[in-house]
Amino acid sequence: MAKRCRFVFNRKAFSQQVLKNETLRSRMRDSANEAVTDSRCMVRDHDGKNRSGVAIICPAPVEKAHGTLEDTLGRMHV
């Protein structure tokens, strides 16, 4: 039987280096902008209290009819 492992993260450092990292955020933003091909969808930056990122917003009827978000996520490379 495998032994259990325990990982200890420095929360403040992890937040600064990964969750709030501007370089990663800009890469995600650029990749999302390149991947979105439907003019009815938009890319929005998200700068939250705990983490930063990019949101891809698409109307539900468009997603249901065309699978736009699924296609967009498939084209993203970070």
C-alpha cells in the first residue's frame, strides 16, 4: 500500500506566483483572444480577490446551437 504524501504550500507565495501572476494572465488573455472566432463571444479579464484569469463569455443559445465555447477551449494553447 502506498504511503500518504503531504504537501505544504506557502499560501501567500502561491497566490503571488501562480494565482495572481500577470505573465500567466497575459498568456491566457492572448490565447483566448486568438481562439475566439465568433463575434458573438467576448473575452474579459477577471482580476479577483483570490485569483486572476480570463473569462470567455458566449450567449447560451449560441453555445447550444454551435458549441462555440467548446471549440474555443479546444483551440486555446497556454
